[in-house]
Amino acid sequence: MRTNQFKILFALSFTVFINTFSFAQDIPKKGQSIEATPKKEQDTLIKPTDSIINREVPETPQDTTVIDSINPKKKSFLEHIVTYKAQDYTSMNQRKQKLYLYNEAEITYGDLNIKAGDITIDYKRNIVYARGIVDTSGTYTQAPVFDQGGNIVKPDSIVFNTKTQKALIYNSITEQGEGTVIAKVTKKENDSVYFIKDAKYTTAENLDDPEYYILLKRAKIVPKKKIVTGPAQMYFYDVPTPIWMPFSFFPQRPANTAASGVLIPTFGEQNERGYFLQNGGYYFAISPHIDLALMGDYYTNGSYGVRGESTYALRYKFSGNFGFRYENLITSERGFPDYSKTTVYNLRWSHSQDAKASPNSRFSASVNLGSSTFYRASLNQATTGAFLNNTLASSVSYSRTFQGEPQVDFSVTATHSQNTQTQQINMTLPTFQANMGRVFPFAPKTGTKKGMIQNINFQYNVRGENRIQTTDSQFFKKEMFDDAKAGFQHSVPLSTNFKLFKHFSVSASSSFNEVWTFNTIDRRFDFETRETITDTIKGFDSYRTYNFSTSIGTTIYGMFNFEKKGEDKKLKAIRHVMRPAISYNINPAFDRYYDSYETEVVTADGATRDDVEFTRFEQSLFGVPNRRFSSSMGISLSNNFEAKVRDKDSTKTEPKKVTLLNNLNVSTAYNFAGDSLQWSPVRINGGTQLFDKKLSVNFSATLDPYALDNNNRRINTFNIDNGGSLFRLTSANMNMSYSISSKSGDKKDDNARDASVEENIRNGGRADDLFGRSEDYTSKRFDDTDKKDEDQEDNKFYNFKVPWSLRLAYAVNYSNQRRNSEIASHSLMFSGDIELSPKWSVGGSSGYDFKNHGFTFTQLRFERDLLSWRMNFSWVPFSSRSSWNFFIGIKSSILKDLKYEQRRQPDQTL
């Protein structure tokens, strides 16, 4: 009977407890207590030396499961199995109608779990107590931990009345969205409303001593929805600041979810445009797969800017981002001599398709187009990489493969190329290309192909373009289509290859080409105006060409051994691989596609007439038919050098291979059909990688065998016969890039740097930061990559070993085309980063121009991790882009508008 009574009362208490408890917070007024809660019980709740330590004789530690045994015809009080346990004892006092759990006590019921040092259930008074205990050293330990549905509360103690469904929670720590609330007293009014008093709201990780918090005198919390407060003040390490708010509102949301909301603008001042509000707007969390941010700027002199940014992703399908920016810029005031008004815009779109989405088709986009002056004039970013880069490029393509015999591939592509200096724009809207796979008509049905006949193969390729050439001023206007050109090119290459004398590889190929064009010309001379007139003829026309080529080559291996038997030298051998090749090409003359017109030239001696040749296909997209017969031979030699050296690791028996020269190529050609200057210049190029492939070296040179006359023009006389050397060096260049870092820097997983590199490339910069890092003031300041690895010790403010990285680029170019013999360009550029401590890092990008004797674009960067905050400062100390930017703000997105930002933008240039 007593057992059943205990089960019924225990079930009733837990049923009410589960229906009323949710993760905590709210405040009673002064002097207010919870109904039916004895004062004595409340007082002893906070005292760790409660007499519960001297209770009845402890029982044996248990882990008991209680299952309701009420008549099955009636509804059960318990919907789940109740399990409870305690390290020292569990005890049921029938006279007092209390259940005691002591030392590592735990109760689990459904999704509710309670852990505490001491848990007491008084089912006579409808009160539940949970608190910690005092260990032998007098330390208060095993404070309660409540977990219900993933919501965790960590108070010092808790007491609530199961009848009135109200509770008091003391010294609780609860997570509210991205922040944490540390409250002295929390009053639970009902299942969804809590009141707190003298609470701290912070996003700091160290909750014992947070580096900052917002003190909430009184506040109301609706879990996972909002926190509404009265007066609130900012504190730094318990030091009050003048930053306070009469009231505030903190929207809350579940983890890993996005919410729509207002984007608070940045306030500032500019000399040319007055006071401003920048980057204000609204963020739309449209769905888990797409979002949209609409932002704008306003300046008191009338300048303004609008932007739209969107990111989208569908797992295993595609991902991308889209952005459009428009700025109406006014400098100075109307009536002043320096007054100017201009508009700039920029459109960026990046789309990538998951490789698993569709193996036979693919769509991709990389678009960056807009005003040529956008990156120089924009008020909201310092995109140094794009500013120093004179080209904007875009590409949108769709491709598909049709499996079969033969396989057919086709693609449709739209491209855009824009020179920001000349403001010249070239576009193809669109480019169509289709290719049929190789067909071997004489190949055997089984086995490998052997011999010249069996290796004969042909293909079919077609390419069509609609090419537009325009300027920045006519972009997106109907005039840009006036001079558009369209055409198709069909080609059928026929080739074969075979072995000759076992050691020589021979290949032969021939190609038939047909070009379609929709614009041709006709040219004539007007004897009255004495001008050459070119007429454009619209209509379909075509021409056909063909050519033949063959080549023969082989591979020669050489080994130079430096180690004799019984010796153990460090350099054991050098391996030299040579690949000589000779090719022959024939291009017939297609004179039938050429016409002529008569011109007249008047001189002092009288008028003379002459015939001038031209072809009507001069406006063809794919060139013009060859007018002169060409028969030429090409000679080339490629070399590769490797060395075998003794490995530093004495446990390894095989020597280590070291690359001396990746390649060293020499090539020239001889034109049999030419009447003069038959030899082409000798071109030499090579490259290698040294120091464990950290140093990359590439070089090239051009050697001309012919001499120059007194007017520095090439003549049909060898340079050695003209009193010079065998060859005349006309040009040479060398490029070196070197990247080194400390060992700790090599091992460090720097996701934040990877993200910045990706953004730098997207904005037109370089991965090595040699042009500096771009700064987009409208972009998201911080993300998850700013957080340190949880395995690292975040409390370190010093480095035993200082990680660092250094990237160098050296380039020199020599020019001697017309006896000018000068260094055309000569510069050294570098970029590096040093992590002085886990919280401090500095970096910089600069260089020196040895020809013009001056520093190249220079940028200095300083970053400080302030735990929950972050500070960075970037500075361009000199040049026309002289500027600086200082930023300090909270990392958490919920409080990212608590920031201070000040910057000096580059001077505007006309």
C-alpha cells in the first residue's frame, strides 16, 4: 500500500514538475516570496550546511527505475520511465513525505535531466529543491544542472512550487541565443515568461570573469524569442562605462538559424561630402537556402549609394552569391570649382555547381563587371587588388556531355573583358561550341591500335560567336550592338601517329576549316575625294582553308655517375633527359579570296596608280585566308635535369631525387618559302623549383640571328657577318617567387586566412597579398573562422614560438629590340604576417621598384583578438591611395552593432 502511495505521489509531483519547468529566468519584487513555500525551507536552500547532511541512516547507493502500476484502465500519471540514482544514498521518508537523493544525484524523466549534489522532493507541500553540497574542504560543489530538450540551466540552487507553477532560481547561468545571461535571481512566472534582476548579458566565453557584459537591472525573457530590458549599462571587467541605454531589445533565435532584422548604419564625416550614414538597411532571412541584405548610404551633400547582397546554397546541388552596387557621388558643393558628379556601379555574381549534382552537365558563373572607375571611386571599400589590376573579367557557361560512340560535348558561354584604363569592353553573347569525340575508322574491334593506318582518327568541331566591342559610355545601351560581329568556324582535324625504327615517334595531321561570316566588305578608291572607301555588305558568305603538318621526335636519356664502387658521396648521379623534335608545316595560299582596287598617288613628279590587294573577309571573327604560301620547319629541344643525392635520413637506403631544372626549352623555325629573314629568333625558356619547392624560378630569352641597319631595322644579314656576335639578345626576363613560414605556421590550421584569401581573389586581388588585402566595409566583419580551435589554450597571451610567413616576388625584364638595351622593369614585392601572440598579429605588403627608385603599393595591417571583441587597423601610408581604417567591435552577430569604426578614405582623383 505504501509503495503504491509513494509511486502515485511521486508521479504526480514529477508530472507537474515537467509541465512547469523550462529553461530559466525572472525576478521577484523586493520582499516577494513564492506561494506555499515555507520561509524556513527557502532560507536553508541557500545555506550549504543544511541539516540534510545529518539525515536518517544512509541507504546503499542505487540506480532505481520506477514504473507506474496504476490501474491500466485509468490514464497513467507518468508517461515515461523515471530513473534516479545517487552516489551516497536515496531515501524515502513516508512520515515527512519527502524523497532524498544525495551526492551525484540524478533524475531522468523523458527529455528532462536533473543533476545536483542534493535533490529533495516534498510532495506534501508541492515543493522541489535542488542544490549543491559542501565537500570536506568546505567548497560548494555539484551545483544543479538542468537539461530539458537541450536547454541547460546552471544555478546555485532552485526551488519551485508545483501547485502554483512558479519558481525561484538563484545565481543561474543560461544560454540565450548567441549570448549568456548570468542572473542573481530569476522568477519563473509561467512556461514562457521569466523575470530577472541584476543580470549580466554577455557573449564572452569566460563566464567566471567575463571581459565585458551589459548589466540588466530588470528584464523580461521569452526564451528563444526576445529579451526586453529596462535600464542597461555596459561594463568592462566590472568597470562601469558611460555607455548605457534606458531600455533595450535583444532578439533571440535558436542556434544555427537566421532571422530578419534591421542593419544599423555607421555614422561618420567626410570633408568632401559632409556627414554620412553608411551600411544601414535590412537583412531578410528568406529561407534556409537564400538570404538578402539591402543596404544604403546617405551623405549630407546629396551623395548616396544602394546595394543588394544575396547568398544562396542548396546542399549537393549548387551554391553562390550575388551583389549589385550603385553609387551617385557628388564632390564638394554646386557652384564651387571642384564640384563634380558621377555615378558608378558594380555587378558581381559567383555560382558553382556541386560535382555530384549532374555528372553530364554543368553550369557555372563568375561575373565582375561595372564602371571602369568603380574601384577607384567607391566610397565603401578599399579594394586595392582590383584597383591595381586593370582588367575586369566575367564568364557564364553551361556545358553538357552526350555519352555514346562518339561522345559529343557542347557548351554555351557568355564572356566579358574590360580594361579599366582604356575603358574598352569586349563581350561574346554568346559563344557556342560543340565537339565530337575522336573516331578511329580503321581501328580493330578488339586489342590495341598499331601502325599508321589503325591510328588514323578525325574529329568535328564547330564554334560560333557573337562578338561585341564597345566602351564604358555605351555599355548597356543599344549603340553597343551596332558594330556586333557574328560568325561560325567548322574544323575537321585528321591525324595519326606511329613508331619509326622503335625509337622515333611520328605524328601527321591535316585540318580542313570552313568559316561562315555575316558581314563582308568591299573597298574602292574615290578619285574625286582621293579617299579609300570601305563599304560593309551584310549577308552570308564563307571561305575554306586547309593545311598539313608532321613531326618526328624521340627521347634520349643520359646518366652521369659520380660515385664509384665502395664510395659514399653526397652527389651520386645526374640524370639528363632530352626530347628533340622536328616539325614541318605547309599552309597553301588562297589567292582566290583576294581582290584588288586601283589607287592614285599624286607626287611632284605626277600621278601614279597602283593596285592594292584586300580580302572581303577582313571583318571575319576567325581571321582571314592565308594569302601567301608557307612552308616551314620547326626545331625544338626540351631538357630535364635531376640529381640523386644521399638522403639526410640515414634509415633510408635509396638516394633522394632532387630536381635541378624542371624544363629548359630551345626552339626556332626556318621558312622555306620566305625570300628573306627565313630564320626565326631562337627562344629559350626554362624553370625550376628549389628549397623543397618553396622557391620557383622561371626565365626566358629571345636571340635574333639577324643584324640591324642604321635605322634599327632588321636586315637579311646575319649578325655575325655584320661584325657582331652569333646572336643578338633582344629580350629577356626572369621571375622568382619564394614562400616560407615557420614550422608552427605550417602546421597551423588558419581558416580565417583562407577566407580572407578567397575574398581577396574575388575582389580582384592576389592570393599572396602582394597587392595588399582588400577591405570591403559592407561585408560581414566576423564569422565562425574568427573563433580559436577549442583544442587550443585561449588564455595564452604570449607565444613560445612565433608563427610567421613571408611571400616574395622578384621580376626583371630586359629589352633590346632596337639597340635600346634597357631594363624595362625591375621590382621586388613582398607580403608577410607575424603572429606575435595568439591574440596579436601584424602583417604588411610592399615592394621596391629598382628602375624608378621608389616603393610600390604599401599596406600595413594590425589585428588584435580581444576574446569576445576584435580590433584591426589597416594603413596605406603613402601614394594616391593613402588611407587608414580602424575598427573595434563585438564578434557575436547579435551585438555586432556595438562597434566603433573610423577611417580616412583615399583622396578622390578626377
